[in-house]
Amino acid sequence: MSPVSRRRKTKKSNKIARQRVLTGPFADTEPCDCPACSGEGVDVPELVDQMLGGFGEAEPTDPMETELAAAALVAMFEVAGGEDALIGGLIPEFEAKATTPALTLLLAIASVAGDRVGKAAAAAADRLIDAAVPMPGWVAELREPVTAGECWHLTDTEGAASILACSFHRNEHGHTAVVMVDHTHCGAASDIALTDLDQLPLLLEQAQASGATRGVEVTGESVDLAEFRWLVEDALDARAVHDDQDARTGLADPLFAESELPNYRTLAVLLRSRIGALPHSGKPKAPHRDTLFATPSPVPRLLSAANRKLPAKPKGRKGSAPVYQIKVSLRGTKPP
């Protein structure tokens, strides 16, 4: 199956994006045969034709739907060819089509991509606009600034996991981005999800209630935008180090899983674009806290439906030293 056929279906995507369930790093996924994961290379003209061929079946009600499609492309090219492949391959192909769907995707890429890629996509979109390529009215919202609302940082008394959440708004549309952080593994992000704006209070309540059932206190505090950006970038950067290690050892998660839901890599691209507009805290980047293992450990989920009890802190002992047992699990093996 091509990466394009795995993209979210337009009619369902708005609801799907907000119903994504936070999962652990060992969630079962099917092997991915997209070009980025298979190493076969990307046929850019074919990819562009497939993207544009399936585009515009239904007009999105929220520009973020198109942004997620663009973020999936950016995520794939980050693995398959990097920024140069986007700037020298994908973006010129879209511009050469000179159609409304191509212009729409260029504006979406400009909205979610990093500095170099975003500027290249924006310049290509401007040239198409100057050439009188029609642009649907709703697409103009992609050029509107995204503003952040209140940001929250939830932590548990064991220091094993935390949640970062912040609401983002653009015109009448908005959503809340939620990041799960695993402090048992370098403070790396273990998952990202999107929820509706009105779900944030419920999210905070559920996290505290879930912790209480396990005898763990979950506390939350509002943080300013600069601190939120620093915390999120720290978690995403740590995860990027692990993903790079996993890619070298063949343990990387598939880029496109058998699901209509946006995966971690896609949401990470979108989230970086959101926090990129927030102020800097001035704090230096935290050094990566390397561990023995390159693959993420199961994060004790604050929102876990199973309400698994967090490991208790080791108590001091007198006499002989304690004996520790280490268990190593390999992902993708059957039996585990």
C-alpha cells in the first residue's frame, strides 16, 4: 500500500484527529512498506499524482485536516530524503501542477514545515497565486497565525511520567495538543494526541483521578508559553535521538501504520510548527540523558484505562545489598 493510500480520509479526518487515543511505545502496528521505511526511495511525481488525485473529495471544515496531510508528507521526507528532497523535489512538482489542490498543499506545507522548507513552499504558493491559480476561500486560513491559550504541565509524585497540554487557536477553529512524556527514558515524548478544546478540563480531571486510584498524586500547574515550548522541545528532541538510534538498529516504528489516525511522526511535525511561534525561554537545551537501551520503555500512563500502579520507590535497606534483575524485551519478535 502506498503512503498516500494510508492518509486520513477527508470526510472523517476532523473527528478522527481528535479521538486519537494515547498509546504506549509498544502498541502493535503492521509492518510498513512505504518508501521511507522500505528504503525503496520515493517516486516524487507518482506521489504527487496520487496525493492530488485523492484530494478535494470533500471540502475540509478545518484547515488542520490539510495540515495533517502535509505533515505526513514532511515526516516521510524527513526519513526518506531530508529537507533537500522536499525543496528540490516535492515542492517543485506541486508547483508545476499549477492546480488548486497543488496550491492548497503548498500552503499547508508552508504552515507545518520548518524554516527552509516552509519558506520554499510559501514562495512556490505565492508564484501560483500570482499566476491566478484559484484558491478556495477556506485555504486563506492556513496563512492566519496560530495563537496559544493556556498551557498545563501535569506530573506524578513518582516522577515517572508527565503530561504537557496546550490549546491552540486560529480564527474560529481550535484544538488541544497533548504530549505524554516518559521520564524513565530520558524525558522523551512517548506519544502525542489532539483533542477538542472543551476536552482539556476533562483530561486534567481524568489524569488526577487515574493517579488517585493507584495511590499516586497527580498535580498540575499552568506554565507560561516560553516554558511550555522549552518542555515540549526537550521531550521531542529526546524522542528524536531515540528514533534515530532505532532507525540504525532496525527497530524504528513504521512511518505509516495500518490506521487512519495520524501517527507520532506526523503529529510531531504539526506540533513543532505550533510551538515554533511561541516565545523562547532563554534556557539552554537540556543535554540528552542517554540510557542503556535505544528503544523506549513502557511509560506509566497517567491516563491509562488499566490504571497500572506506578513502581514504588525503593526503600532503604540495612544489611546485604539488594539484588536487581534486568529484563530486556525486543520489539517485533514473536513470541515476545
